[in-house]
Amino acid sequence: MNKNIFKQAIRGIKSNPSRTLLTTLGIMIGIGTVILVLSAGEGFKSYVNAQVEAYGTNTVIVETSVPASTKDRSNGAAQSGNANSSAANAVPVMTLKTRDIEDIKKIPNVKNAYGASVGQQLVTYKGVSKTTLIFGAHAARFDIDKGVIEKGRGYSEQEDKSLAQVAVLGSKIASDLFGDANPLGQLIRVGNYNFEVIGVYESKGSFGPMNEDEQVFIPVTTLQKKIQGIDYLIYSVVELYDNSKASATKLDIMDTLRRNHFITDPSRDDFKVNTQEESLSVFNTILKAITFLLIAIASISLI
């Protein structure tokens, strides 16, 4: 290094110590922010990957969806000034039924499947109340998902069919309601009905609005008939024998649903089917774009 340049730099630092300190601090903060964003992005990516894999390693997700052709008509009406045109997007799709799940199970590469619905209710035990999500699913959930029941058991297929009022609690809701006491065999109030606690999940370390540690899990038929007053499902998780055939099985599932729902035009599909790989790919693409944007913003402090 040229000695004169080095000496000039030292003189500059000594003559403007405050500016030098602020500049150095800004660079350190900028570098730290970039590192933090990258670390947070990778951490969140790992978390979401783990959450998706919690459905099982060989799974396909079926979700209800407003048909694309309906959305197009609604958008056209909106551009014409029809204030009520958005109603189509707000109305729940009510076509996914338990019969669809049973037919999907008949597809050769399908090992098992369950349907699910979700609602929100006030849950009470001896004066302690909490509003939380009530997750209804067929009993096959306990065979497909990787959640560990720490205490007790899951409910059976017969209990689901008979509209049994039994519940498995997430670890946090169990702690909130019972503290250190044993919840098994106790009755909790879910909406207007009493449910016997038959199991408690091990903590999954989830967070956000779909935190499974705070949810109550009950038979989906009980949720539909006694609490929600509906006969349709929101989504289904399908377990495969061979994940390498996931794409072909996805097409078989789509064919089954179109046949059951009398759909001849794919633009009228009232469902979406995603393989686990597709679900992770979409999320990772979005996360990558957000991470790059945050890094770009943070890098401004380095200029």
C-alpha cells in the first residue's frame, strides 16, 4: 500500500472522528442486516419445509378452489362496475365431500387419505376460556401425519362415523386449560357441546395463525354435523405408496374429482391438487424473491 495514501487516510480519520465512527457503524449495521436477513430466510425456509413434511413424506394436497372461469367472469363484471361481482370469490366452494376422499383412496398409488375442515370456537374448562381453531379430520390423519401423541390416543374411524364428541388437544391449549393437571378423561366445552379429552399432542413448535399447538382436533364428521352444520370439506391430504409417481397420481386424482363433480372443462375445476414438491417449490420461489428484496434494501446502507 502507498504510504502517503495510508497517512492521508489516518489524518482523515483523526480530523473527522465522528463521521468516521458513523460511517463504520453504518457499514457494520448494513453487513449485520444482510447476514440477519439471509439467516432468517434460511431458518424460515427450513421451518416451512419441516411443516410441509409433517403431512408425511409422500403426500399430495387437494384444496377447494373457485373455478378460474368464475373468477374471470367476476373480474369482467368488476371492470363493468358491478359492486357485487366479488361475491363469487367470497362464497366457499362446497363440492369436496367424504365420497371424493373414498374414491381417491381407490386410485392404485394412493395408500391412504383424509379430509379436513376448520372452524373457530370458544373452548372452556372450569372457567378458563380460549377462542381457538377447531380442526376436524378423518381418523386417517393419525396414520398419515407425523405428529406424536404424547398422552392418550387419537380417535378411531368408528368414532368419526358415529359423531363421537372426543378431542385431541395441542400441547399449548392443553397447558392453557389444564396447567399441570392431566387432561385425559376430562370434559371440555367446545361451542355448545362437551368433548372428552382422549389425547394430547407433543409440541410441534409451530407459530402463527395455524399454530397446531393451540388447536383442538376432533372427528371431522362431528365438526361438520354438530358444530358447523355443513357436509363439505376444505381440503384433503393424500398419502402415496410411491412418491416418484406423484405427478401421474395427481392427474388420476384430478380425473376422479372431475368425474365426481361432473366437470368437463378444466377451467371449471373447483379444486387444486399440489404435490409436496410443487408446494415447496412455490414457497421457496416466493421466499427467495422476498429475501433478495430485503437484501437490496439493507444493502443501501452500505453505499
